[in-house]
Amino acid sequence: MSPRRVVIAGGSGFIGTALTKEFQARGYGVAVLTRSPRERADGVREIEWDGLRQGGWFESLDGAEAVINLAGKNINCPHTPRNVRELTGSRVNSVRAVAAAISRVAQPPRVWAQAGAIGFYGDASDRWCDEAAPAGRGTLANICRDWEAAFLGTAPPLANGRQETGPAATRRVLLRIGMVLGRGGGALPVLVRLTKWFLGGRAGSGRQFVSWVHLGDLARMFVAAVERTDLSGVLNAVGPNPVTNAEFMRQLRRAVHRPWSPPVPEFAMRLGGRLIGAEPSLALISQRCAPKRLTEMGFEFQFPDVDSALEDLCRMA
């Protein structure tokens, strides 16, 4: 295995699969922490973990170049009190488990790159949000605030009085991720199907902003987080040109060669969400985020505009 090794917690899903391929292409060995490990032919080692407690998996962090934590319950579920507790707990507990593991190994990873979300900003209307913008209000903002607090070391102490945030020697980077556009998962395949069925109209008023990022650019952002030794703290992991929902859906219809479609009223969005077990507020809140720090560090986006991103991803759809 390569002397440079990356451990990806919760890495068997949509984003984790893309990160695995990106890091392997750059010569890294990759280990994936997952609830259901399997044998693989691509050189990736899968190791069992539950995202909650210590176990034999912690040894995989010893001597690793980086640990990347993507773990957390899928946010696209009804935000009932029970689900909100599970959404928060799955994120906070996985952070604490990784931190405790880092504290135990003889040679801790050089960097810990932690997934976060732009839900931190709440419903921000048309206000621009860079990394210095304050936390918003609402369920998503509360979940993200607790999630970040566990990672950044401002969470309430655990029962033993310690704050398990890992040794100071491990550089930490938090990526607040926007709507990820890719073929293999996330919202885009569902939106493509609906649009092909002539149901690709705007959601609600259509004036809410969508801060999106192409999966390929997101993978390269995680590489930058690992390899840029001068980089720490919070990054907005989004493209540089957010668009309104109405514009996003217009570009998607263009990419899949469909005409105008009727808008979907907000009440229909909420009713449909209940029927299919999804959370409609995810499509109705507005987040206009800027990747200010990535831009300042000279990060080059392969897909800076939504039309180029959708054209790339829908070419074979």
C-alpha cells in the first residue's frame, strides 16, 4: 500500500466513492470505514465501524496522512423530532468517535477533513454568505451548529469532563458542502427523471438560491484540504455562481432537452414530501453562498457555472 494513506469514514456512499477514486488516482492508499465492509478488487480496504464507538478500526488512523469524516444520517428525511435527534446524533457521535481515535493512536493523521453543510446558514434569502457569515435559524442550522461545535471543539464536555477533539498536531479543515451534483447519487438523478417526465418546473416561487457544486470539484476540494498545509478552519465547498431555483431548473430542462414545465406550488411540494418520506424544506430554503476562501487560495473550478456542470453530468443521462 502507498505510504500516503487516507482513511474515509462513512466513505461507501456517493461522495465517498468519488473521493476514493480521486485519491487513488493521485497515488494514495485508501481505507474506508463502513457499517457493512466487503472485499474489493480495487485495492481499497473496507473496515467495519458503527460511527459511534471505539473499536479495532481506530488502528487504521495510526500513521495515516489524513482522515476524512463523511458520516451522518441522510438529511433528506422528514424532520420529525425523532429524525432530528438521529440526524444530529449521527453527526456529533461520529465526530467524537474519530476524535477519540486520533487521541489514542501513536502517530495521528496530519489532517482531519470534516464534512459539514451550508445548512449552517439557515434560510438566508438573497444574502451572500461567505465563511464569516453567522449561523442561521431553523432545524438545519441547529443540526449544523451542533455538528460543527463537536468538530471545532466548542461542544459541551463529555461525561468524563474532556472535550475529545483530537491532538493539536492534527490540522483540521471543515467543508460546508452545498448541493452536490453528480450522476451516482444526491438530488440530481431524481431531478433528471422528473424533468424527463415533464415535471421539471420551478419549486415554489423559484426565487430561492441554490448553492451547488459539481462532484468532481468537490473531490478536488477535499484533496486541497489534505494537501494544502497552510489551510485550516472553515471552507464553503460550493461553486462560485449560485443560481435561483427557477434558473437551475431552466438549465436542467435545457440539458435534458425538455421544454417549459409547470411550476410546483409550495403546498404541492410539502404534500409530495410527506407522501414519499422526503423533506420539502430542502428545496424551498434559500442559500446564496460564496466559496471566498477557496477563491482567495487560487482554487480552479472545472465547473464554475451551472450550465457547464449540468451539460457534463447530463450528457449521458
